[in-house]
Amino acid sequence: MRYMVKERLSGYLSVVPALIVLIIVVFYPMINTFLHSFTKWDGNISRWIGLDNYKFILTNGELWKLLRNNLIFLLSVPGILLICLIVSVLLFEEVPGWRFFRSVYYIPTILSAVVVGFLMKTMFAQSGVINQIIRALGLPEWHLQWLSYTPTAFMVLIFCFYWQTMGQGTLIFLSGLSSISQEMIEASKTDGASWWKRLIHIVIPSLTPTIFYFTVTNIIYCFIGVFSLVFSVTGGGPGLETTPIDYMIYIKAFQSPGQLGYASALSIILFIIVLLISWVQLRISNRFAE
């Protein structure tokens, strides 16, 4: 009994340092943000105002515009899923040059989102390489200020999202493809199944858990991960037309004096949205497990 108590105590003590770090870095800021969401706070002095921040967020119409912008990113997830799926299948089947392309596709994943964003901002600037190519091709009607109009600004952002995500997504799907029975694929080839039929009837059903994982992680990313791209490419502009919720939290907290309480309330709303998405994920994943 004494040995068991010592072993259990040593186990608890080994967890204490990590627990202290979590309390300081994660739990204390979360509780502090929750409490300040009910205040008018300028970073120094806070005044209790109850639910006023939440009422203002839900009634001023700004939240719905932010959710619309996040929804636009969400609608782009099926596209990158399909691209990653097709590329990973081609690499898995070792098409000519597959080693070279495997490295090329993964390189953008190594770069930070800020680096990718500033690179694309330079390319799509009015005097950037994209407009120079368009001018060289003799297409003056396509010479645009890409980041000054909402549709084209979103096109650039989604292109950045695709370019940076494709390498990671391809790697995830390649790991899922390695678990598919090669005998099944060879038998389908023998029976005369085309590439598209093998993809639809064998590969996609076998990759259902992987597709689900990739979809859910990217849905969550569209709410809490696009800040770096938006900050470095469009700055939320033109106006607030490409501003998602996480970038608005930054604007209210660090660019709007006295709005830290508002930013805290917006953070709590974003936390609830992501929590609901994670809850749905767990429910669906439990059904897959059954």
C-alpha cells in the first residue's frame, strides 16, 4: 500500500509543472477574458456593464457580417479537400515525377502564413507580377487592383489558403491511402475499373474517417486560423469586407481605444462557436466508431 501511494503521489507531482503552465497560460487568460467581457475595459480601468457588450454585438449587425466572411472561407473547404484528395491519389499511384511534386506541394506548408500572405500581397499588388503578366499577354481588361475589391480580395485569400493547406492535406490523405488494401485496388484494375471509378467507389469510401478529420480541422481553422492571412494580405479590407471574427477581435483589442471589453465578449462568442463545432465533431466521430 505504501508503495502504491508513493507511486501515485509521484505521478501527481510529475503532472504539477505542466498543470501550473496550463493554469498560467490557458485557464487564467480564459477566466480573465470571460470576466472582462461583462465590463467596459481600456486595459487599465474596467467598469461592470453586465450584458451590454453581448447585446451590442448581437444587435449592431457587425457580427453577422463577420460570420458571413467566415462562411465564405468555410465554403472553400470542399474545394481544397477535392484538390488534396486528387493530388494525393496521383502521388500514391506514383505518376511520373511524383517524388519531385511531393516535395513541391509540401514546401508552402513549411512557410508561415505571414510569409505566404506578404508574398501573395506583393504578387497581386497593382504593380505586382500578376498584373505584369496580364499586361504582357495583352489583356488590359484583366488588369485589376485585386485587393481593392471584395470578390477579388477573397479570391486572393482563398488562393493563399489553398496554396498553404495543400501540402498538409496531401500528406494526411497519403497516410490514409497507405491503409487501403492494394489487393482491392489491383482487383478493380483487373476488372477494368477506370481511375475515376476507383476514386469514387474504393478510395473515397475507404478514406471517410480521414476526409472527416480533414474537413473538421479546416472548418475550425476557418474560424481561428485565418487571422495571419487576413492581416498580411488585405488587413481586413476593403473596409471590413474581408474581416473574420478573429481579426475583428484584434482590431477591437489593439486598434480601438477602450474596446477591450467588447473584444473579450467577441472572443467568448468565438469560443462558443468553436466549442459547438468540436461537440458536433465528437458526436459524429462517435458514430463512426460505432
